[in-house]
Amino acid sequence: MTLSPAPSVAQLEQRLRETLQPVTLAVIDESCQHDGHAGANGSGFGTHFRVRITSHLFTGKSAVMRHRLVYDALREFMDQGLHALAIEAGLPPV
């Protein structure tokens, strides 16, 4: 079995832009801060990410539902080594 390469910030950003049409978006690879932790791949990238996102698609959704939308958008990347997501999902300013 061949392992897929670890996901990149650019790949996650592209998927989130396509799926959730964010007004603001920041994807930060924090993998190097988790070296030696569960899910780390030893390369220092591609396993632990922080997503800061605002989208009009979050209107009327609870925080749990906002997080679920982000997880659902990035589900495919879990098989590529994405181990942990820290999500800050909010509504754009009015």
C-alpha cells in the first residue's frame, strides 16, 4: 500500500474555498509544534493544522455545526495524514 503525501496548506485552503466560500480564511500548519506527539509523521508538516475561517454559510449554525462543515470539507485529507484540526469558525463582520 502506498501512502499519500501529507496534505499541504494550499490543498486545504483550496478545498475550503471551493466548499465553504469563506470571507476570511487562514490555514496554519502547526505540525512542527507537535513533533513526537500522536499523529506526527516526523517531517514537521502535514499533520496538525489550525483553520481560522468566516463564512456566510455559517449563518444560523451552531459552533458544533460550523466545525462539522469544516471537518466534512476536509475529510479526504484525513487519509493523507491530517491528524488534528484546531478550528475557529465564525460569521463575517456585518
